[in-house]
Amino acid sequence: MKLTDIQKKARKMGINNTWKYKKRDLIKEIQRKEGNFDCFGTATVYCDQFTCLWRSDCLK
């Protein structure tokens, strides 16, 4: 997902000043806001969060 799309999603969730976040940090902020683990980018080989919106980007 492109950064601009992630910023739009974050703003809809009430996260302000999205321009000051790096992509990884903004996704983690969204994960926290959703009540999920803020684990984006931490999986090395395996991820058990099969319903996560960010899973495919995370495992790249």
C-alpha cells in the first residue's frame, strides 16, 4: 500500500499529523488504534496474524 493511502486511512481513524510519520511507524500507530499488536515489520519468516491488512507488506 502506498504511503498516501496509509495516511488517508490514518486520518479517517483520527490520527493527526500523518506527514511526520515514516510508513512503518504510521502503520504501527494504525495497528495500535485498531487494538491490534503493533508488530509491522518485525516478523522475519513467519506471521500468525492471517487477517492483518498489512501482512503482505510486512513480510516483504
